[in-house]
Amino acid sequence: MKRNKIIYWVLTALFSLSILSGAIMYFFKYGEVAENFGKLGFPAWIIYPLAIAKILGVVGILQTQSQVLREWAYAGFFFNLSLACGAHIAVNDGEAFGPIMVMAFMFGSYFFSKKVTSPLTSSNNPPS
């Protein structure tokens, strides 16, 4: 069980840091991000709301109060990363690997969060 918890926290940390670094880049390199979003066919106005949503999503995954909130955060990231990957594939810019790698961290984090939560533990308690 301890091995699974370590794997969970490593994958969750890699996933969270990947998402947060992207959100921080949205704030501090807005011009570059807006240009890249334009190439992908997305409007620039969505950058700041998406950055805020990413930060709140990471908080939702790391919080300990609500399993439902955690599930919705994982679902939101799944859609975000799937659409990002699809957009990169559609414009054929060769940048789809990033979202795929982060999605692998996300799936690992989600899978191991289920493994480390024992049936005897309340469903509202996070993996610790």
C-alpha cells in the first residue's frame, strides 16, 4: 500500500506541476500564448479563464473535502487535454506530445488514487 501511495503522490505532483506551469505561462507570457492559441483556432479571450480554471482544478484534485469535486476536476482536465491534443493534431504542428504526456500523468494519478483509497476509508477522504 505504501508503494501505491508514493506512486500516487509522484504522479499527482508531476501532473499538478505540469498544469500549474501552463497556467502560470498563460499569465506571464500572454502574447506568446495568444499567438499559439490563434494558430490553433482558439480566441485569445479564453486564456485567462482557462488559466484560472486550471488552477482551481488542481486545487480540486488536491483538496480533501469532496470526492465529487475531485472527480469533476479530473473530468475537466480530461476534456481540456483531449481537446488540446486534438487541436494540435488538427493543425499538424507536432506539439501533441505535451498534452498526451500530461494526460498520462493524469490517468496514473487517477488510477492510483482509486488504488490507495481502501474500501474501509470514507469516500470523502483523499489518499494520504
